[in-house]
Amino acid sequence: MNKILNFPLKLQLQLFAEGEGAQDNPDTDTTDGNDSNDKKGPSDTKKTFTQEEIDNIVKGRLAKERKNWEKELSDKQTEAEKLASMTEKEKKTYQDKKREDDLNKREAAIVKRELTAQAKSTLADKGLAPALSDFLDYTDADSCNRSIDKLQEVFQAAVEKAVDERLKGGKTLKKAPDNETQALQAEILKNMKGM
């Protein structure tokens, strides 16, 4: 029962490879009788690129990255030159200020992320779409709450206006004169009695 196989397993790994590698090996038979290449579905449409198009795409991306890299390098060089011209005390204050600015930016990003999550849940609790969170002020918690309240007021007013506009029909009907109403009632009574 515990017999060890001494022969290698033949796996058709080329079935999963791209390109024409499967066609080069005569031992592997990749056809199963169904010609799926004859049936073109909407998902079978693939864009093929020529070597020139690929070269142009790569050149464009390389140029873009090179431009970003050169800009970053020039920024670092100007900062290094600026630091070289400073005294030790100025360097220390400059680096401290830069570090503090970076920390403030990170803290502001974290606060905004937290306020956004809280605002979305608050909007959902108030029956408003969480997508309205894009229109809120995230400078601090109080301004965020004020902008949520203001947004709710404006949204409710807009909804009420739209509902009133839909409920409002055309012109109101004029009231029929009394003598015509009495004549109509008399005719109805007459028809009911069978006269």
C-alpha cells in the first residue's frame, strides 16, 4: 500500500504559461476537443501592442519618472546648499522646524481620517447618506459637528421643498355654485328613487 513511485509525474505546466511555449513541446496535448478560440466572447477581446507602442509607453514612463527624480534631486541639492550656508544653531532650528511640520502634517492627516470615519457614522445615524461627508469641514471636531448640523438643515429644507413641489398640483378647482349643487343633488335623489 505504501508503495513509493519511482517514476516522475508528468505535469502539463505549460497549460498555465503564456505565449507559445505549450506549442513547442510535442508531448503535451493542450487541446481537449473544444475550440474555444473560435468562440469570441466579450471578455476575449485583448489589446495587442506592437514593439514600437511598447517602446513609446516605456519611454514616456521613464521620462516621467526621470523628471520626478530630477526634481527630487534638485530639491535635495538646494536644501543641502541651504544647510551648508547655515550655522550649527540655524541648522538645528531648521531641522527641528522641518520635523515639527512633518509631525503636524501627519497628525492632521490622522485627525482628518478619524473625523471622516466619525462623520460618516453620524451622518448614517441621522439618516443622511455617508457620501455627503465629502462636503464637511474637518479642521476640528466642533467645526465638523457644526457642518454636519448645517448640512442636515440644508438637506431637510431641500427635501421639504421637493416634496411640496411634487404635492402641489395644478390650480385649485373652483367651488361649484350652490344652485347648481342643489340641482345636482335633486337629480341624484331622483335617480336613486327610480323616478
